[in-house]
Amino acid sequence: MSKNTDEHDAEGPVAVAVVDDDALVRSGLRLLLEGPTSGIRIVGEASDGDEATDLVAECDPRIVLMDIRMARMDGIEATRRLLAGDDPPRVIMLTTFDADDMVLRALVAGAHGFLLKDTAPGRMIEMIHAVASGEYTLSPSVLRSVITAATSEMTDPRRVEARRALEGLNRREHEIALGVAEGLSNAQIAGRMYLSVPTVKAALTRILANLGLSSRVQLAILVHDAG
């Protein structure tokens, strides 16, 4: 059974594996995430990227929290290898910094999300569930870093092209796109707009399809390009 099916969703807590070379970080994440109401269960741990493949094969996690800098094999290469396998988990990168080049490299490798290790526990739990449900999510500060790196050489024609693309959105779609550019989750956008989360999710899927985009990050960059 695929890890991303609705049937899997009904099985209970989200199965999460933690890959980090700091034992204290791994223990801390377990304490933070495995609360009685978190809906998360830590199913395994590894100390470096080289061990991640065996860990995933053994524990079959739905989400892997992957440290970006580790000995032997870093999180970016480990993510690339994991996602090349059959029915891979979804990977959220963990780091203590938000350096532009590392963020972009991780996203190119296929990471589904990016979290700073000092993210508040409640927000971290929310983002894990969002990624488990099929979203791509980034901490707002990380999203700003991605946008800065991706738009550092933006030209006027690029701004014109971005604005022309967004002109095809209706008022509701435009507001949802702005929320994505701010780094808000579907639930946060729904609360702001007094909509249901499924409505926001369906609208976002439609927006990405109509604009020929494949991720929330691409949409956020397009909105930023448009000014």
C-alpha cells in the first residue's frame, strides 16, 4: 500500500523517522513530537544519511525528518537516494540555519518541506501533518531565503511575465496565492479566508495546474516576482 493513500491516513498516527547525527536532537524531537494528541509516532532513528536507506526499509515511515548536514553522507544526498526508491517517504529537511544555497539544493533533491530546528513544537507538528497529507511546506523564514536566492537576478520582463500569469486568477485564488507566498499553511489560509481546508487545497491544486507549476515554492516565487 502506498504511504500517501487515504487508507494509510486512517491507520492512526503519522509514522516519522528521524535522521540526525546529534543524539540529543533526536531525543528532543521524540519528546516534542510524540505527545498524546500530536498524531505522530517516531518509528525509528538514524545517526547519518548513510543509514537512512536501511532505516526506511526497516521502519516504513511516512515522513523522514532529515538533518541537512551530517557526517559520511549529508541529508541532501540521502534525500536524493531515498526518493529514487519505490514508494518513498516524504522528506522534511531539518537545520539550524536557513542558508539560501542549502535550501535550494535540498528542494532540487526533492525535499517536501524544510524546518528550522527552533520552530515551535506546535508549528512543527502542524507542518509534519501538512506534508503527510501531500503538501509542500517551508518555515516562513526559509521561504524568504528561497525567494531571495531565486529572485536575486530578477529582470523587469520577468516581473511583467509573472504579473501576466497571475492576472488569470480570480479574487479568491489570488488571495490564496498571497497566503502561500507568506508561508501560510492551507489551514492558516482557510482560517483567514473563512473557508474549509479542502476548499483551499482544491483551489491551490487548480491554481498550480493553471499556472503550470508543480509546488507551493514555485507559486511563492511567482507572486514575489509580480511584486
